[in-house]
Amino acid sequence: MTSNNLKIAFLGIGLMGTPMTRNLLDAGFSMTLWNRTACKCEPFASEATIAGTPAEAVAEADIVITMLENGQVVDDVLVKQGAMAAVKPGALVIDMSSVQPSLAREHAELAAEQGAGYVDAPVSGGTVGAAEARLSIMAGGSEADIERALPVFNALGKCTRIGPVGAGQLAKLANQAIVGITIGAVSEALLLAAKGGADPAAVREALMGGFAGSRILELHGQRMIDRDFAPGAPARIQLKDMRMILDEARSENLTLPLAQQVHNEYLALVANGHSDVDHSGLLLELEHLNGSLMGSLGRGPKH
């Protein structure tokens, strides 16, 4: 695949940004990279330009992509560090981070003042989806701006236009509510099964064929059984997303009891020193609460 000569500035070469950058380079795009920890850009030094500042990175870019940890960091890079002010007229700013819908709207207004377009386009699929170029991209923005972004999105996964600016972030909040609550449900279900003497691996296998089957049960259920909590999506990020879900709910006068409970569980998980485990590591907090490990609970078959 070849690019259409678009110059891309990519800000944020982390767990997600690294495989996304790899796929964009493989698609033939000309890229300039920036990351707060500059050494993370080094693996791409022979294929892309490495910029010293965010403003330097975006100066000549047709498309500016941010993939940063949270809204505060995005705002710092775009506003305080001057990236938005350095965006050229006619460029398109695409924030693929997960931020507050209200912040996306603020940044869209700043982009418009520069004569630039703006799309909020958070993603789902984790590091595996990023590496395999099959991210689910939830885009908020005008039809014209999203159309302009499609060559980039097509190199990363599948894009769905959700609605105007901010709508992509609302879809991501919906995604993260389902993800967080389902991780909690899978943790409780497997622990319950193990406590009663069932093999949690066999339980997972059986449930995969029924109504309880899900991507979370498939991937994260296996992570729990393997006790493999190396981060694809760190618990602190899931906590941040649960907090945004509750903030958005309050702004809409909604009460979301399940989201509130899962938020509290992630808060406890992080407070107990597990901020950098994968979000499937919520099992660790459940085990802590019960004083038992899932893998050592089976008492053998009941007769």
C-alpha cells in the first residue's frame, strides 16, 4: 500500500502509539514523531523524522495525530506546549487518545481558530488490535473531516463515524463501561467457580460457547487463568476512563451503579500498588478482598 503523500505528525509513542506508528510507516506515510521520553522514538529513527518539541513536529504536517495517556496530557501538549498554535491552516488534528468529550470540543474550537479541522477518534482493541491494524476507531467530527482522515484510519483499523465532535469520545466511554464492568463480571464468575471446586479454565471454555461468551472472557479470562497481567491496557488507564464515565454521567444527571462499583474496585486496585498491571488484573483486587487466590481455591470435584 502507498500513501497519498500526506505528512503525518504522531505525538505519543507509547504502548499504543508504537504499533500504530509501525503500521502507518508500513502504509507508506511520511512521518514526524515526538514523544516526551524521546528514546521511545529511536526504533523509528531510520524511517521517520524525530522532533524535539510538539510544535516542531506538527509544523509541516497535513495530519496531526495525538495518542497520549489522558486529557490533561493532551491539553498540555496541544495548548501549553504550543502544538495547536503551530498547526498549519488546512491541516487536520486527530486526537486518538481517550479524553473528556468536553475537552474534545474545546480542542476542535482551537483547531478551527487555526483554520484546521479536528476529529476525535479514540480506539478500542488494545495493543493486540493496534499491532494487527484492526482497531475499532470511533470518530467524532464533520463528514468531510472524517473522509479526509480515512486513508490514515484504514491503515490502523475500521472507522465508524459516531456523530459530531465529542461523539467519538462518548462512544469510547460506552466501550470502557462495558469493558470494565465485564472484566469485573468475569473475575467474579471465575473466582466463584474455582472456590466451588471447578476448573476455571474449563469453565471459561464452556462459557465461550454460550450467551456469556465475549472478547473479554476469551482474552482476559485467559489472562486471569494464566495470571499474565503484563499491561496491554494498564489499570490506571481503566480507572481514568471509569472516572470520566462517572463525570459524564453526572453532567447528564445519570446514576450508573455498576460503573460506580467498578470504578471503586479499580481505585482500590491502584491504591494497593497495581496501577501498571493490565486492567484484567482487577482479579487481584477481588482476590485481595476475599483473601484467596483463584488458582489455589479448587477443592477437587464434589460428589
